[in-house]
Amino acid sequence: MSDKKIYFVSDAHFGSIAGVPSRENERRLVRWLDQIRSDCEALYLLGDMIDFWYEYKYLVPKGYARFFGKLAELTDAGIPVCWLTGNHDVWLYSYVQEELGVQVLDGPLQISLKGKSFFLDHGDVLGDPSRGTHFLDWMFHNRTTQWLFSHVLPSTWGIWLGLRWSRHSYFKRKKDGCQQYLGEDKEYLIRFAKDYAAAHPDSLPDFFVFGHRHIMLDFQLVCRSRVIILGDWIEQFSYGVFDGSDFSLETFE
């Protein structure tokens, strides 16, 4: 068995204007990427790596040079990097694919890794019954909305509005206590995994891996599947690693 490992990380929210030390956190992530490079078989970014990203046809938001440069180093070295978009970086189009060699996908992604089956997604919509959540998801993916955002608003206004929305979302989540474990019956992603397991007993993933919730969780379903929530790179500096036999949640000090 190869000694190479698969790594997973999510929710860095680089560029946030919510008082998060974004530049310091970005440097820390780059140090982590340097550390794992020697044994990294593949890297999966499970969304919200950037707090707000909107890619216009002829310009992209400034910043993230260290992070993007390191991703380019990894792909240039032949290490696959896959970025599953979240609700904050949903508008990733061609730039990071063409310039950095990163594969960008709008999840969920079902894939076999080292002989185990994985269900990967950011997790912002799955299992959430809120109409508001599903409306926002529809609006963010709607081509008409995207066209209006690109062509009606000046780019500086659009990016400013996006960052303000992200800041409001961050503080609302903290105020509502959403960044704490809500219990098995209230965690939408656990409920989703249970429903999925009931509906697909013959094709059950070994691991459901999600971001979005900003909590570190390793939950064993009644069946053989485990639900992993990766935490974040804001306060926990956590990541997932799969060595071919086991999945572990770890933190980078």
C-alpha cells in the first residue's frame, strides 16, 4: 500500500472583513501545505476557502497570492488539487483552473479513494430544510442573477457588497450558536447522511466528508459509514487525512 495520503481542508474564509486574521491564517495554511507536500497524493478543498469570490471576465479579486501560488506549486509537482465550491466561493469559474491547474467542481462528488468510497460536499444545502438557504443557493447558481451581478453593478460595488454579506453571515452564525455541535437529531448533515444511507443501502459511502459547519466532528452511523465535518481554518486550523485504511481529524499548530 502506498504511504501517500489524501488531505482535506475547508472553510478558511481568506479575505474576510469580520476581524479574522486572514493574512496570518493564510501564511499558516501555506506552512501546512509545505509540510504535507512530501506525502500528499491528492488535496481536496471542500469550499469557502475564500470569504467572497466573484470572478469577472477580465478581472479577479486581489489577494490570496501566497495561497494560490502554493496551489500552483502542488499541481506543477503533479499533485492533484480539487476544489469543491461552497456558498462563499461559489463563483469560481476558469481562473483557478487555467492559472493554477486546480480542478473546480460544484459538489457533491462521489469518488473512490484508495479503495474506499467517499461522498464529498461543502454541505451548505444538504439536509437543510430552510427555504431561505435553498433560495440563496438557487440565486447564486442562476445564470441571470450572475449576469446581472457582472454587468449591472460596478465590480468594486459587487465585491464590497459580497464582503459585507459574508461579514453579516459570519456574525449571525456566531450569535445563533451555529458554530457548536447541535446534537445528532439537529445536525442537518448527519440527518442527510442517515437518509442517504437508508435510500442507498447497496452503494453506501465509507465516508461522508463535509465542511461548512465550522465544527470538528467524526460521527459513526449505525451502518459502517462515518460522517466527518472538517472544522475550519479560522480558529481550529483543522484538516482531514486519509491514509488508505483510516480517516483522522487533526489540527495544525
